[in-house]
Amino acid sequence: MADTSGRTVGLRCEDARAIAHKVLAAADVGERLMDDVLLVVSELVSNSVRHAGGVTDFHVRPLMDCVEVEVSDASSLPPRMPGTPVEVPGGFGWLLVNKIADRTEIRSHDTGKTITAFIPLSTAVRQAPGAGLD
């Protein structure tokens, strides 16, 4: 949903997945890439909702060699890897995003942060079917 400024606010995982699916279907991406992008979208959006007060902006863009997923929220705190700190559970979604994406970027700004994940078109080649987290 967009507010009067055009920003995407109150976005739920299922909404973000539906938007991403529509964009990627129009770009005629393969099923494996679609699944990978939808998983990254789910992780980034659910973490924004759970830990950062919700999504303030969201974009999915097919590019020449990858699909760019961009999620912004109002928190300046970066995602964390599992076990950092050791007594706090979680962090596995961020690990998964970084396993699927060729690269990720975190940009801080006055209103929070933006996380961008770049999922290569060749994810099926990079990850054999059935390959799990190491």
C-alpha cells in the first residue's frame, strides 16, 4: 500500500510477495529464480515488520544480470548473523538472504536503513537443487 507520498507503508509479507511475483512474471523469469527472489522478499519484509516497525519502501527490479530487491524501514540497526550476540536467538533469515544473493548492501539514512539484495539470474547454477545452508 502506498501513502500520499508514494512510499510503501504497512506492507505485509504476502503483499510484498504478490508484488514481486507480478513484476517477475511480467519479466518472464524462471521458476527457480522466482522462488529464490520470493524467499528473499519474505525474509527481508518479515524482518522489517518484526524488528524495525515495518516497511517504509519496497522495490523489486529485474536488471540485466540480477533481480534487485530493496526493502527500507525506520530502524538504523543492521541485520545480524546467527549467534551475535550468542544469547539472542535468530539471525538465520539474514544468513539465508546472503546465501541466495550475490551481494547485499545496507545503506543508513536519516529515516532508517535500506537493504538491497542482488539475486543473480544464474542462482540455479550457483546452488545445486537440494543444496542447503552449509
